[in-house]
Amino acid sequence: MSTYYLDTSAAVKLYVNESGSDWLRRLLSAPSQIVLSSYLLRVEIWSAFTRRLSEGALTSAEYSRLCDWFTEQCATFYRFAPVSETIIRDACTLVERHRLRGYDAVHLATALAANQILVRAGETSLAFLSADDRLNEAAILEVLGADNPNNHPSS
């Protein structure tokens, strides 16, 4: 069993075909995989879908289908971590340390907190997945394994 933390730039690839989408779907297709994220993912994914609709990249029917699918997966596929005062405090530290954007720092702080729980329980460390190289570099500096789906384009 493996545990993966997805930020929004990675998670959106599960719903919209982009570079690395096939790789990510295959990686997470095993039923024993655990997929974690922050509750922030919900609004960020919704925003990404809405932006694509506004730009004409999605039809209204596609938008509705994606929103319904994502809503279903929020209940069945993801395990969400709340945004607590501790997460916000840690995210502020990560912003200063790595010059991250706010929501990126919240994702990283959430992943670090989840990883700490896993390690204390004797489980394998989680893998941090993001399509943002800068965020992945920060994750690595914080001693998380990280990968970018964009480094695994479809063949």
C-alpha cells in the first residue's frame, strides 16, 4: 500500500488530459493506494474546471460531468486533511523558508503533517505529487519524496 499526497496541479490531471495524466491515472489506479490532499483541493479543482469552462476548453456538459465526477471522488477516492491553525502556522514558515505561494505552502504543510503521522505509525512515507517543480523542490528540501507527473508524458 502506498500513500500519495496530491496538490491541485497534479490532481487536475486526473480529470483533464494534460501531460502526465496517463501516468498519474495508472499510478493511482491500484485499489490499495491512499490519496491524500488538503480540503483546499476541493475549491481549487472547482476553480480549475470553471476557468476551463470560461475559456471555452470545456463545454457546459463536460463541465457538469467533471464537477459530478469530482464530487463523487471527494467522497470515495480522496482522504482530506483539514486546514488547522497548526497547518497555517507551518505554511507561513514554509512561505518564508522556500518563497512559496500561499496555497502551495498549505499543501506542503498538510503533506508534511500527514507524513509525520504515517512515520510515527511505522508506515512508509508518503509521496508528494505536484506539477510545480518549485513546490517539489521545497518538498524534497523538507525531506519528502516528490515527483512531477509532467516528467512522465504519455508515449
